[in-house]
Amino acid sequence: MKQKKETDLGREPIGRLLFRLSVPAITAQVVNVLYNMVDRMYIGHIPGYGAQALTGVGVTFPLIMLISAFAALVSMGGAPRSSIMMGKGKKDEAEEIMGNCAMGLLIAGILLTGFFFIFSKDLLLLFGASENTIEYATAYMQIYAVGTLFVQAALGMNAFITAQGFATVSMLSVVIGAVCNIVLDPIFIFGLHMGVQGAALATIISQGVSAVWVIRFLCGKKTTLRLRKKYMRIKPKVFFPCMALGLSPFIMQSTESILNICFNSSLLKYGGDMAVGAMTILSSVMQFSMLPLQGLTQGSQPIVSYNFGAGNPDRVKRAFFLLLRSCVIYAVAIWAVAMFAPGVFAAIFTSNEELMRTTKWAMKIYMAVSCIFGVQIACQQTFIALGKAKESIFLALLRKVILLIPLIYILPVFFEDKTMAVFLAEPVADMLAVTTTAVLFGVQFKKVIAQMRKREAAAHGQR
């Protein structure tokens, strides 16, 4: 199928394609994190109660992550499936998948809005809000909940823009929202004296602008797949496979808050506030340093999915191995800095000498095997790109739920330095998860390529 877009996923050189699709995706990831940081900076500087307000808004993070996870549940499964159908030349089926996912996101947005508007206070207290911060946390969350539909549309449907190869348009969707948020925050917070509520209002307006941009593009003439009303009726045979494939990224995002609670509660018990402070820095470093890996996998997904659907085994192999090399090289570079110059990362977040010392030794333990994490993310995300729902769900559960959370509580039993043992849970889980992932992927990937070659040979024989 000849594509009316800036990239030809089936013919252009793999290296050029990966670069063209990954750079905007990485930029979008970084911009998204930066504008969230700027948002908190403004809140922290509110005269009189900025520190309490910042703490309160921080407690809302797990709920916000959960809302984003529902967008991933629908879109991160639907987008690869639509790319596969495009590769097969089945444009109508690809549009039907996108339409079903759009309706799924609409329904999810409405249900989540009602749920979080009603139960936000109870959930925030459960996630650690105190009597001093619950007022600010609830004020922020109830306004944010009103914009849940915008989040589902902006995050969820943007994945379908990337899936078609329009990486620059996808990046602009995030950048436009970020710029709006940065401009509106000081106006609402300080100019109109709305405080935390102003920050939340600025956020949902910005997400609304992004959502309009995304939907307008998908309904316009420049897109390859168009959002059509006739396909916006949920069909179980179309929609449920998307949900199944999206369970892996959903689990990865939704369990992040649970993981933070497990780490922080154990570290507070054994190491006190300094250990918890170090963990805050380590999780921030890990999250920010992993953004380029996420961008790389987002850039590779349309290439792998399209060529898998088109029956091009050589291009699928080249795309995966280029992604793997890129991820490993980057992960090794980050690991080297963490091992040999941990102060570089620590100094970004703190000038407190005691916290700096704690963070330095903790980082060498926590990120001890992060050099191999590139293998994990490249293989796991390629499973999703190939439509392998069962394998991707298993791997998502394996690292965090099956291995990491239990190890946080098990390892301190066997070590005298219990604080060190908690930090050690991360590299032990990573080593076991990466080994399992590499073996499972190696076996399954060989089968996939062999099946594609058989179909390719059969097609040539018929000609």
C-alpha cells in the first residue's frame, strides 16, 4: 500500500526511519516530563503555603498515572494492531480498530471522570495525603478529573498518529499542550490568585488544546487513517484484542504507584527520611534517563508492526536488532555515569551533603545492572509491536509484580544492612527479568521470522 505521508514504513532505510520517528518521540517524552516539573515549580512558589500545596499535589501523582494507564490500555494495544493492518493493506480494518479505540477511550474518560470526582478524597488519603495536605490534593484532583476525557483523547489517540509514521505531528501534540500549560500556570496561579486550582485548570485546558489538535488531525485530509463515525461502535472481536495487547503497558504504568509505596514504606522503616529522599532521587533519575529508551521503542513500533503485517521478515529483523543495539548502547552509557560519577545525577536534585552521600552509594546498588535494561525494553516493546499479547502481559507482570515487590520485603530478611537490601531488590529483579525476557523473546522471535518466511515462500510459489 503506498502511503500518503512523510514516511514509507515499508521501503525507506530502517536506520533513517528509526531516527526520523524516534527523535520526535524522545522530544515529546522529555517535554512532557519537563512541563510537569515546571507545573510543580510554580505550585511550590505559591506564597504562604507553597510547600504544603506541592506535597498535596505530589500525592495526586499515583491517580494521574492511573488515568494515563487507562489511555495506554486502549491505545498502546490498538495502535500496533492498526499498523499491522496497514502493512497488510487493510486500511478499512485499520480505521475500524482506530474508531473502536476512540469510542473505548470516550467511555473510559466518562467513567473515570465520575469515579475520581466522587472518590478522589478517599483515594488520596489512602495514597498518603495528611490532614495538612488533603485540602490541596483534593482541590487539584477534582478539577483534574473534569479533564479526564481530554487526557484519554490526547494521550490515547496520539498513539495512532505515531503508528502511521507522523512522528513530528505526534510530537507537536505534546509540545502544544506543554507550551499552553507553562503560559497559563502563572496566569491562573498568581495573576488570578487561584492557587492549586489554577494549576489544575491550566493543565486541563492545555490537555483540551492537545486533544483538539489530535482529533482534528485524525479527521483531516493529511492523515492516512481517518477517524470515521461509522467505525465508532464497539465490536468485541475488534476491540478486545486491542485491550489484551494494551494490558502490558497498562500494568507497567498502573503498578508504578504501588511500587513507590512499597519502596518508600520499607526504606522509611529501615533507613529513615534520608533513605526515602535518596529513593525519590533514584526513581526520578531512572524515570528521566529511561525517556530516550521509551522514545526509541515508540519510533520502532510502527516500523516493526507495519512490516510484520506486510510480511517483510528481513525488515522486521533489521528494525529489531537496530533498536536493540541502540537501547543497549544508551543503557550502558547511563549505567557508566551512575557507577563512576553518581554525584553528577545526585547534584541535580540536592545540595544537602548527607542526602548526597546516601544517594551516591544507593545509586551504585540500585542501578548496578541497568546496563542490561536496554535488552528488557527492546524485547518487551517488540512483543507488543508484533501483537504478542500473552508474552507482553507476562513480562510486564514478571519484573514488577512477581519479582520486584516481593523482593523488597524478602531480601531484608537475609541481610544485616536492611536498607541496602531494599535497594538491592531492583538489580536482582532486573537480572532475573532480563534473562527471562531475552530467552523467551529469542525463542518466540525465531518462530515469528520462520513463519513469515514460510508465508513469503508460499506467496512467491503461487506467483
